[in-house]
Amino acid sequence: MSRFHKVYLIFCFSLLFFHQGIAQQRHIFSIYKTNFLLDGKPFQIISGEMHPARIPEAYWRQRIKMAKAMGCNTIAVYIFWNYHETKEGIFDFTTANKNIAKFIHICQQEGLWVMVRPGPYVCGEWDWGGLPTYLLKKPDIKIRCMDSTYMAAIARYVTHVSKELKPLLCSNGGPVILTQVENEYGSFGNDRNYLHNLKSLWENSGINGPFYTADGATPYMLDAGSLENVAIGLDPGVTDEDFATAAKHNSNVPLFSSETYPGWLTHWGEEWQRPDTNKLKTDMEYLLSKGKSFNLYVIHGGTNFGFTAGANAFSPTQFQPDITSYDYDAPINEQGKATPKYYMLRNLISKYVKYPIPDVPAPIKTIHIPAFKTTEYTTIWQQLQHPIATPQPKPMEYYNQNQGLILYRTELVGHKSGTLTITEPHDFAMVFVDGKLIDTIYRDGGKWSIQLPETKSAHRNPQLDILVEGMGHINFAQYMIDRKGITDRVTLDGMTLMNWQTYLLPLDEKFITALKAPPIVGKAKEEFPVIGGKFFKGTFTLNEIGDTYFDMSNYSRGIVYVNHHNLGRYWHIGPQHSLYCPSSWLKKGENEIIIFDLLQTTPATIEGIEKLK
């Protein structure tokens, strides 16, 4: 190689490294006493939170741009452990919505910093607070403490997720400035040894901080949930009293409002939660005028697609499942549009920040789909395969099933009628005798008994079927050990019923894709219940695509699949009566919709509307 070629190669490599240095400029984000510092200068975090798992990947950039146009300089991101480790030991950080590194890179490309909230427990109205439900296979599992099984699983998760996050730290040229240690631990437990071990796991995996914790502005929560030399987040911190309470606990670290609430969550059967906007404006004026760092939880909520919605419970017999929409009454609504609340916050923030705020992006197109008919397709009873024999019922998680349905079947030997008690039904059970629906049992409220009447059965021992729907796993507080299905036993007038056949019906996309609809003719038709577990199918043709909401007002209770994508759960009790479908799940030409309804007996029409109902 000539001297000229050597010099030319050196020049090319130098130019390449120069450009890489620009693209990956490193920064130092640090804690100095009560201040956050970016490259040695005080920095006010103005953050809006959104969750990649709840937003169609095609819309990630639009949602991030919306946050920036409201005045944010930072995006906070939950990482849901169970979304990335759906099977024990198998992780996915690359496909579609699971590519967390891609989302964070888009934030950086749009000029925003990032706070990561990787758990392992996050709450977030997400199924089981982000914990993987395979842990529930262990009968005596203890969570959020130094339980050996739990900690071994956490160590594996931290190792994998840290490989994704380490290159994204601002010290390595990425946009990540803060990492949360666990979440609101002071609301749950007091094992500070657990928190110290968890922080060490992150550090030993290359996540070198700085870190923060987040707890309510209450002395006992801060005492149990905070750590030395770690910033204190308050959920929320919106008054002098809130910050004074935290300062009494530790006055030598930054204090900030880690969850300032512009909206709130909604459960099935409630009214839509619409918090007072005037209160939000007062809170925000306080934070901005005082120069306090804050994070809006959430600036955009998105959707609990599939079976990702969580639930709450504050007593052993209470159960409050979250609706499918995670609109949250947030400034950016479920479909990504700016609300009046958005413009109020944008105007307010613009009065205090010195950096330019870009124009608001154009809204994403929505479409109306005229009402179309559906037809009966098949029943859950035609999909039963390979029963599992057990002496007594076992919950779904023992069979590596997260949610969906599970059918328990036995014969009534001894008592044929009387008081049937399920201990405990998680979460909604339908009881059949010889194919006839007797009654339903819903977990909430603790009324888990029904009366089985005397029946004129053609069989010596009538067949008892209990079809159980699992809804979201409890994601907060003390009752999180929440297995689905029948979690203990079934008794009839005090006699424990034995010898069960169990059928797994996960209702996931794989199950729906494999559905078969054999014809029901002659006497075979009489073997299937008139009520309970029907699939309905319809098609609709589109000349153009856009976002829409499928209005399910004509149906009762079930799940909707569009082109095999699970849109989530609907329920006639409301308040939600329509399900969001992003344009990326639709196509020009013919599209297919499949509705599974637990209670509906006849098909009904469906319409695509342009907003949440």
C-alpha cells in the first residue's frame, strides 16, 4: 500500500470517528446536593410520560413530537418486564412495540431527554404491575422482597434489560438521564435491604445512575421507599408541604414531582374519571414558578391492548379491573390528538421556559366505517382439546396461561343440587349443568355462591362446567398474589368436588388464528349451550385507512380481534363502549373482525366511529 493510500485511509477513519463523536456526544447528568445538573449546569426536568407498549409503533414519533410541542424537554418511560419476558427466560427487545431502544433513540432524535422506569415492579395499571406471571407457578412465591425465586428472576431481567439501556445512558452518548429504582415501594413494604440489593444489581449491570425513587409525600412511605444519595420523586409533589415533608427525610438530594397527575385511571363500571383542570393548572403554576422538576403522569396514555390492563383491590374481596382504554383524560388523548388541557399546559409552560417550543403536529387521520353485519362463527365449546386431569382445580398460571378462559369440568357425584361455592373465582365464572347456564359469579364483593337447582338429567351424574374468564392481575398494594381461574376449590353443600377435567382456552392471537368452525348439525347442536362463549365474525371493506373506534354497544361482554390483532376487552357496564383500532392494523380492501362474547346469543351490527365512546 502506497504512502498516499495510507494517509487517505487515516483521513477517512478520522472523519468517521469525528462524525460518530458528534452523533454520540456524551453528557454528564448528575446530582449535586439539591440540584440536577446537566454538564455541570442546573437543569429543570419538564417531563411527560408515555409507554411504548401502549402506543402503536407506527405512532411513536408522532406522540413524542406532541410532547415536545407541549413544552416538554424529557420523556419518562415505563418498561414492563412481563411485556419483554412473556415466557420464562425468553426475552424480546427487538420486535414491534417491544423495541424499547428504538423508542428511546427516537426521543433523542427529536431532541428530548429520557427518564427510564424499568421496575422490575412498575404498577402503571398494567397487568400484575409488570411482573411476569410465571412466578405465580410457585405456590408460596413472595414478591418485592428478598425471596430467592423472585430475586433470581429479577437478576435475569436486570441483566437483559441493562444490555438495552447501557448504550442509551447520556454518559455513553444516549438520552437517558435518570433511572428509577423500583416504584412506590413505600406503599407496599419496608425491606430496605431489597431496595439496596436492587440498586446494586443495576449498578453491577452497568447502569451507573443517577437514580431516583418515587413515593407519596408521606413520612412512612418516604422512610420505607427512599435510599441514600438517590433523588426523591414525589407522587405527586405539588405544594410546599409536600416538598417540606421530603426535605425532612433527606434535604441533601434533589426533590421533584415524579408523578404530577393531569388525569386519572378508570375501572369498569365507574364513570369516566375527569379530574379538575383548574387544580391541574394551579399545580403546574406552582411547579413552574418555583423551578421544580416534574413529570406529568401521563401526558399520553394510549391503550391496554390485548390482556395488558391491570386491576386494583384494597380488600380481600374487592376487584376493580381497569378498562381497555388508557386515555387517562391525558393532555394527548388515546388517539394522539391534542385536547383543551394540552393547549392550556402548552401556553402555561411557554411562559416559563427559554427554549423554543415547536408547532403542534397535524392530527392523525380518523375514519368512519359504516355499520356492517356479523354472523355466528363458532363457539368456545367447539374448540375444546386435550383435557388435563386433576384431583382439584388449578389456576391458569400453573399451565403457563396468563389470561383468557379456562374450563373446569366434572360430574356431580353425591350431591346433585344445593349451594355451590367457588373459592375463589378469579375473575368471572359461568356455571353450567348439562349445558344449561345456571348462573354467573363475579369476583368483586365476595358473593361466590349460587344455588344449583334439581335437574332432570339424562345422566346419572350431571355434568358440571365452570367457564372462568381471567381479567387483569392486580397491580397495586397488598393483594397482588392474584392467580386466575379457580384458585382453591369448589364445594356443593359443603362437599369438595373432585376429579376435574381442565381445558385451556388462552384466547391469544395464536388461538384466534387457529380457530376452526366445524358445522353444528342435528343432535350435536344440542350439546352446546345456548348462552355462553360464542364467536361472531364479520368483514368490512376499506378504500382508505385511518384510525377508528369499533362501537361495541350492541354486544355484551367479550374481546375483539381485527385482522387477528387483539384490541382488548369490552363490557356493557361501561363506561367504555368503543375500542381503539390504529390504522396500522387495518388495510385497504377486505378486513376481518372476530368478536368473542361470553353472553351474547345473536350477532349484531358493528360500526367504526371517530372517537372514544
